[in-house]
Amino acid sequence: MEPVHEGEWLPVFDLHADGRQRRWTVLLRWLLLVPQFIVTALLSFAAFFVTIAGWFAALVLGRLPDSIYSFLASVLAYRTRVGASALLLVDRYPPFSFTAPDYPVQIEVRPTELNRLAVLFRLILGIPAAIVIALLQYGWAALSWIFWLLGIILGRLPAPVFTATAAMARYQLRTSAYFSLLTPAYPKHLFGDTPGTGEEARSVTRPLLLDTGAKVLLVLFLILGLAGHVTQNTLVTYDGDESTTSSSP
């Protein structure tokens, strides 16, 4: 594969599914995924240390070594498949394998030269994107029981929920790829791709086009996420003040 110029190309999230679900798998989805969550946690733990090694290597080489790149890309693909299932985007159970060419969720990342200065400050540069995805996930989780019930009743997620969730999953992929040094391209296009660009439709999410309802839902996720974090911090501060007051003579 020919190398791409820095910043030209974003990681791709391909979803080959129309959102139809078997009701019993939706009912038991998160319970069935417990083994996958354990594997994902272990892989993420290993990937953390590999990323640190990759960071030092990238500062010297201006790119990730092939072995590190391959491992981190495989872990990212695995986590994305499990995440898509947990988000009720696909019905099929993700395989316990790095390679899953026939699974309805696929990602594409490309080895790219990295700017050493951007690598040096990657954690700082990625903070805004990390905040956005944290708020989105918190907001989605707050409404997840509603989506879960809708999936059980309808056998699918409503179209705005499905596309908004897919947009969140794609942004998560791009944020993770950026922090893992798999791409120099900063996460973008949370609210979907620009229609009418002439890009050939290759999957449900390429191009990813969001209607007004899906965009409103994404904004709602952000608002709920922000409200949840503010409330949580307020309660923690209040409890801390109460404890200090109680312990004072």
C-alpha cells in the first residue's frame, strides 16, 4: 500500500449491517459480551505499554515500527468490533480473533509517517477529542436502557439512534487511532460526512450521512455527558466538604 501524506486520510469505520437485531440477543447482549470485555481489557492493558514503546520509537524513527503498528492496529480492530456489538449496532457475536474478514464491522488504518513534534505532544493535543468522546459515551450510557428496550421491542434501533451511535463509534475509533499513533490525522467529522461529494457508497457508514434527528441525538449525548460529569463532580466536592466539616472539632 502506498504511504499517504500526513493529515490526508482518516481511519475508516465500515459497518455492513442494517441494524436488524434478534430480540433475545439484544436482551442478553451485555451479559453475553462479558468474556469479550475481559479479553478487551487485557488487550488494552498490553496495548498501553506497547503504545509507550511505540511513542519512543516514533520520536526516533518518525513512524511506528511495523510489529508495533500491526499489534496496535489489531487490538484497535478487536476493540471496535466488541464496541459495535455493545452499542447494539450489530447482532452477530464478535469472534475471539484478531482477524475477522467476514465480520460486519471492519476498520482501515494505513501506515503513515508521523511528525515527531506532534508525537511528543500527542497526549496534550488529544485532550479535546478525549473530552468529546468521554461526554458522548457518558451521554449514550445515560440513554442506553431506552435504546436497549427499543431494540427488544422493535428488533432494531430506530434510524436516528443507529446512525448517531455509528457516528460516535467512528469518532471513538479515530480518537483511539490518534492516541495509539496509528494515524497523524486528528479526529473529525463527528456529525457525519458532507453529502454530495461523489464518494462511492461502500458501507452503511462510508459515507456516513446523518439526518437532523441523529445530529440532535449527538448533541443530546454531549449535553447529558456534560451534565452527568458536572453533577458527579459536584457530589464528590459536597461529600468531601461534609467529611471535612464532620471531622473538624
